[in-house]
Amino acid sequence: MIFKCKNCGANILWSPEKDSMCCPHCESIDSEEMVAGSNMSQCAACGAPMQPKQYDSANKCEHCGAYTIFEQRISGEYEPHLILPFAIGKEKAKELIKKEFGKKLFLPSNFLKASYLDKIEGDYIPFFLYDFDCHYRFAAKAKKIRRWTSGDTEYTETSIFQIYRDMDVDFSRIPVDASIAMPDGEMDLLEPYDYGALVNFQAKYMSGYLGEVYSVSGDTLEPRAKQKARNDASALMRESIVGYDSVTPEMDDCRCNRTAQNYALLPVWNYVYRFNGKDYFFRLNGQTGKLVGKAPISFGKMAAYAATLFASIMAIGALLNGILGVI
């Protein structure tokens, strides 16, 4: 399916800036109508052949540039419960990349060129969001050591304490990405998202973006979510234990019970830059603008800078030599 404008027939897109469906041609707002495609191998806009990947739920036609949403992959077991609409548009995403890397001295010359940055794509990444009730019991032996000197004698007093904590913690919407194409570490670094902006899934939010269905099941990913919950619970627990010189755990038991699991789509901007035969990936949180990625270094630019610097130093040296020679 695609969305077309009822007024002029142009492809209509979701606009983060206007928080609504917006026609880029006649600028009408919320004038969309859904146009169903015949199948997943044909663009619903121009009829050109399409070759979606195994987990694509929305793709871009290479011929006309229209974004087609594959109904078969957003329905039934693959229908998301929730979606977090893009809050940052394409132009803003490009500005954020320019701001982050614009002052890098040895950045490849074409890294921030418009023709390259225009290739940035918004992508709805599949996530499972988990709610847990956790019961945490913790016991430890702690020590406080006090030292002082009286006359010629140094004294040491060691006080031993028994620590016990029993804590209930509720976690809501712990995210785990369900895409095998996206590195878990990079997705974790893009957090946090503001889940207060989540809405019930509607296909219109995907208009103008790429999309994926989950490639790993929620049950398979649950242990990772539980570990995230345990790590956070442990951090909260240890924040309550302060003022000791040493703490030796004797019991560390955190049991998490899942109370809810939701399949959601979260927004990510992807910029892929190829340099010297290698792809560099940059991910940008489509809601907050948080950016993850390391830019390549142009050693040619570095060498040119070093040569220029050396020539400048030599010129200054020659000038000083001439001045001192005159004196």
C-alpha cells in the first residue's frame, strides 16, 4: 500500500515537523487515502518490479522513489502493537550530522556533501518492549575501617556490619531490538526513547520510511530484557549501600516476572558512508536526535595538513633567520 493525496494525487508522507500526514506537492494536511498494491513484487505507484528483503515491511522503489508498505508484513502476527512516530525529519537529521562532524579536521571531503547526506533513510526498527515485576534480595558483609594515631602508636578499628535489602521494583517497557540487521550495541546506545509518545500502530505513520518486521521472536529476546532489568535493579540496590570501605556480597538474588510484552516500531535514521572500500554506519535516534557512529579519517588530508604545517614552520624559520641576520 501507499498513501496518496485526495486533492492532487501525489504520494503523501508523514511529516514529523507538522505531526501529521502532509502532501509535499499541494501542502494539504491529512488528505491521505490508502492505495493498496497488487503484491510485494510490484510498486503500487508505478508498477515497477520490487525486490524486498526477507524482513522488509516497507521499501523504496528504485524507479519512482515511492515508499510501499507491504500489508502482508504489518498484519496478523506481524502487526505491531505500538509505534513511536518520527519526531525528527530528514533535513533536521542532516543538520545534526553536520553539527556533530562539521568541525572534524581530517574528515573525508565528501562526507558532508549534500549528495551523500541525501542518501540518509528513516527506518522503523522492530523492538519488543517488556514489563517486569522484580523482587530483589541482597545480603552482604560490610566493613568500615577507622585509623588514628596517638603518640607513637597507630590504631586501626574495623567495624563489621551485616547488610540486608529486600526490594520490589517494577520496570516498564524495557526495549530490546528484534532486528538481526541492527547491531545490539548500537541500538542500546541510541536509548533512551520517550515512551510517553508511543501510539497505537497505524500504517500511515510508516509512509515515507523504510520498515522491518521482527526477525527474532519476543520469547527468544526475553532473557536479554531480563538481564537489563537485573542490571538496573542491581544499580538501584547498590546506590542504597554507601559509606563502607568494602562490601562482600553473600546473597544476590533478583527474580523478574514478565507482566507484559509489546511489539513496537521505533524510529532510526541511517546514514551509510563508503570510504576506501569500507562502509561506515551512523544511526540517529529519530525522536531525540542522539547520534551513534565514528567517522573515518582521511590520511591524505592528514598528510596534506602536516605538509602545510611543516612548510609554514619552515617559512617562519626562514623569516626569523633573515630578521636576526639583519640585526
